[in-house]
Amino acid sequence: MNTRRLRLLSANIQAGSSTRRYSDYATRSWSHVLPAGNKRGSLDTIAQLAGEHDIVGLNESDPGSLRSGFTNQTHYLAQRAGFEYWSHQPNRRVGSVASSANGLLSKLEPREVVDHPLPGRISGRGVLIAHYGDDDDGLTVAVAHLSLGAASRASQLAFIAELLHDHPHAVLMGDFNCSADRPEMQALFRNTRLQPPSSALPTFPSWRPQRAIDHILLGDGLGFAGARAVPAALSDHLALSLELDVPHSALRSE
């Protein structure tokens, strides 16, 4: 099969904040609502990493609230890392001074990008979907940040499964807040052509990774190599990187 190799990255960037130990959640809580701290330096580090990839999914990217100095962090990363195409999906407000978004950076032009709010006990979660190629077998890349509660995750994954149901060239990536062996994840695998990860890569907490809760899931029509967990500046999550083999027929001809 004639394929093109793309590099993918999924990163929860924690809005550029720094967390190096559990106590930082309390002692550095101000950084989640105020623009102080070296967030711009963290974003520049993340931009270096992102620029080595072709398609990047972002979680917890601030779309322009007080804590980011009113910087749209997805747009900033796109400019710094050399991505011509970018999109974001603001979906959660943290009090009155902070906001959070899913983001997509792409060096390939998507045919379309759509966003959907996700169901859940508490509103504010979403999935951002980019379609490449000219038909139903085109590459589809979805970026999501799921809820902490299992019941909400189950309804969110059922919704996503409807969107990606019969796509052999689908990618679903992001912060799932759960491991791949959870019952709600098994339902996703039964109802889509997405495959369970071949190995668990712990991503949380970044300073002592123990939980594999960030994932890049691939449809059965895609091949991959080189999956690894890498630091996303000083975020509390490690990022995931892999090389993806996509049939040329699943991409828009250039």
C-alpha cells in the first residue's frame, strides 16, 4: 500500500503552567488563574516539540483569558511552530478568570474542521474533529478531553463512537482521564474500528508517570511506529508522540 508517514503529537499543556510535584497544585494554584509565571517560556518549549510533528492535538490550551495574559495559546503555538492551519474549541471556564480549550495544529490542510460539545453531568467538555481527504475513507483526526467521572466518560465515548463508527482511518487522541482497560473504553473499541493501544505509556503525573490516561488511538486502516511519551515543558502530563502511516488515498492530493 502506498502510504505517507506523518508525525502526531497529543499534549495536555496545562495552559503553560508548571507542576513538578503534587504539592504544586496547592502552592502554585495562583498560576491557574493569574498570568504570572513563565507561561510564555513554557509555550515556546512546547512549540519546539510541536514543530517536529505534522498534526498536533492540544488539551487545556487557554483560548485567551486572564491567566494567559489574554493570549490564544493555540494560535500562539501555531505561529511559533510554523503550522499554517490551526483551530480551537473553547469548552471550559475556570471561574471568571480562566478558560480552557481543545486545539488542533496541522501542516496539512483539512477539508473541514467541526467541533461538538460532549454530554456529561457537568457541561464543558468537547471533541474537535478534522477531516482530511475527499471521501468517507479520508483521515479523520479527533481531539478530546474527557471527564473525570466514569459515567460521564461512558456517555462521551458513546457519542464519539457514533461520530467515528465506521472510519478505518480515524485517530482519536487526548486526555481521557482513564486507562485503556476501563469498561467505557472497551465499549468504544467494540463500536468503532479504533484499536486498543499496543502498550500502555504512562503519562501522569509527568514527574513520576504511573497512569496511562493520555492516548492516541488509531483505526485499523492505519499503521504506526515510534510511540513514546515526552515532556510537554513542565505540564503535569507527558505528551504522546508517534509516527503514523496513512494511505495516500486518505489524504487530499497536494
